[in-house]
Amino acid sequence: MFVVNGRFLTQKPTGVHRYAFEICNQLSEFGVDFYVAVPKEINPDYKINFKTVQCGAFNGHLWEQISLPKYLKQQGNPLLLSFSGCGPLNYLNQIITIHDVSHERHPEWFSKNYCRFYGYMMPRIGKKAHAIITVSEFSKKEIIETLSLPSEKIHVINCSIPSYHTTENDLIRDNSDEKYILSVSSMDPRKNFIRLVEAFNNIEDKSVKLYIIGMQFKAFNTPDMKKLNSENVILTGYLDDDSLQTMYKNALFSVYPSLYEGFGIPPLESMSYGCPVIASDIPALREVNGEAAMYANPLDIADMSLKMDLLIRDTELRNKLSEKGREQVKKYSWIKSTRQVLDLVKQYS
């Protein structure tokens, strides 16, 4: 028996929350003896098929740092797994997950409070925890360098695509004359949307639209995105899973112009629908996507425009990238990742 930190269930699902949610779903499918400890308020966007136990009177950081460890100590100090965020500072029997250290590398992207909190908490909890899970070899290297944690303590367990992907019929394109490019991510400064829009505005085919899908969060120093709205640039905000599927399968291609990533789920998600990908030429995205994506310098607006123009014109190239993408996605699986989690858990149970 072990317990999962369920604070992630209070927030709308982004990449780190998807990771926690998908691992928990798969643990339940395996019939593993565990449950997720949660605060009172859970976001209704999650379709939960695993056991949850409500505890404590707080929410957010106070719940994680006060209510959760108090509850665990009352239960005999079971092993705690945290798949997103930190985990409680004053609890020893735990495994934590650090997806990336962007707040250390680029504090200017985040609010001061966010940087102070995670800058203080992560190295201290990392030193106390039995082990640390991360999502790529790149992130492992970054954690070792910035947090001074030993290599043998850090275990790479990859992400995969969200499990709402269903049948082959869901991959059939709709009959639509609209030509558009898709970009999916939270409205985080590192996602580089300002440069993306500048590059898009320079493309040759002015009939093509750009849809940017994602939410804004208080933790980020997000620039004013509303000024990016134009006739051909549409900011949709958050979309539910069904709507997002439709957008992916009918897009010409997707662009992921991020400046820094630990893993980056959206390019793989795009590939799973046969939607070709232009990704930033950065280490984590090269590691995850291999030869299945076209790469562009995220700091070079002209290079991004050039790659978009090429992919808009070249149907054969889009088809080749689509085929490569479908094969690349097969390398990642929540089943495989969950088995790796269980192998790690066995060492400390």
C-alpha cells in the first residue's frame, strides 16, 4: 500500500497534471493497492477511476505542507508518491517528481513568489526524498547541475500522450476548407508565443490561420496575449479534450516554439493524430521527438517563418512527417512508465 499526493486534482490539467493523472489511472488498471489523498475541492475536469480519500481542512500549498503530512503520520507514515509539484517538506518516506528546473534556469519567466517557494523547497525535499522521478535525460542532467543532487537518486520515467485518444475513426479528418496551424500550451513566457505570432505574420499564404490553445496562470509572468489577436490569429483559451482532438486532426500541422522543456507532451499528442510537427530545436524536444519533427530555432523569427512556409506548401513532406510521427508515438506508453514507477516503489516499500 502506498499513497499518492492528490493536490494535482485541484487544478486544470496541463502537462504535469496529466502525468500524475495518467499514472494513477494506470496504477488502478493494474489493480495496485494504493489511493490518492485529496483536499476537499477537486477539479471536475478529471474522470477519476482510482480510489481517493479526502483529508485535511486546507487547500493548495497549505494542504500539501500541513494537512497531508499530518494525515500520513496518523496513518503510520506510508510511502508517499508526488507526481507533480514538490511534496511535503517535513515528510521523509516519499518519492517526488521534478519535471524540470525552468524556475532555476529562467526565473524571469515566473512570479517572484513562485521562484522563492520552489527555489527553497525543491533542493531540500530532493535531498530528503528516497528518490526523484523526472521525465527525460535532459531534465535529469539539469536537476543534477542546478540542485546538486546525486545521479543515482534520479530516475527517468517518460510521459506519453493523454489516454483520451480512442479509435481510428477519431483520426479521420473532417470535411473542412479552413486551413490552419495549431499551437497548444499553457500561456507561459517560455512557450514563446510572441515570436511565434511574429513569424506567422510573415508567412506567404495569408489564407492560413493560427489557433493558439491554452490557459494563463498566475505563476507566470505572461505578456499581454490579447494584443496578439487578429483576423488570422485566434486565442481560444482552454478547450475540452473532444474539441482539442478535432483541432489536432484537422490542422495542417502544429508548432511548438518553446524555449525550454523537460519533456513537452503537445508534439507527441499532435503526432498521435497524424498532425505533422514543427518543434523548437532544443535538447528535450530533440530527445523526445527524434526524426519525427521538423525543427526551427525558437529565437529566429525568420527561421520559424521559413519552416512554416515550407510545410504549408509541401504536402508530401507533411505526409512523411505524419507517418514518422505515428511511429515515434509508439515509443511512449503509460503502461511502460507505470511499470517503471512500480519497480521504483518496490525498492522503498
